[in-house]
Amino acid sequence: MIEALTPLLCAAILISAVLAVILDDTVSAVISAGLASLFAAVTYVILAAPDVAMTEASIGSGLATVIFLYAIKRTRNPGDSDQ
């Protein structure tokens, strides 16, 4: 039953990855890429790879997203109106 979620999660990974590429707002693109990584972590849990899932969730969707968001915040110009 739970294996039936695998194609749905794979579709969610693809959709969020495509959104990460086509979105104009940088913050939204980073969040979408983090979601793709989080969906991948859930897929790894379903496929019985908990060690890979923990690594993907902590490094891929957690740490990388936080580092990207921090870098975006630090590189914004003070005069930007879209903050």
C-alpha cells in the first residue's frame, strides 16, 4: 500500500524541481529546491533506506536550504524593494 506513494512522490520531486528552475523569485526557487530534497528523503524512507533519508533530510533539505537563504539575505542590496 505505502509503495503506491512512490510514483506520487517522484512526481512531486519533478514538479518542485521544475518550479525551482522556472521561478523568478530566488527565495521561492530555493524553497522549492528544498521541497524537492524533502520529497526525496520521504521517498528514501519508503524504499527502506533510512540512513540515506536522514542524510538527505538533514543536509539536502535542511542545511543547504538554510545556507542558500542566508546567502541570499547577505547579498541583497539595501535599496532592494522586494525584501
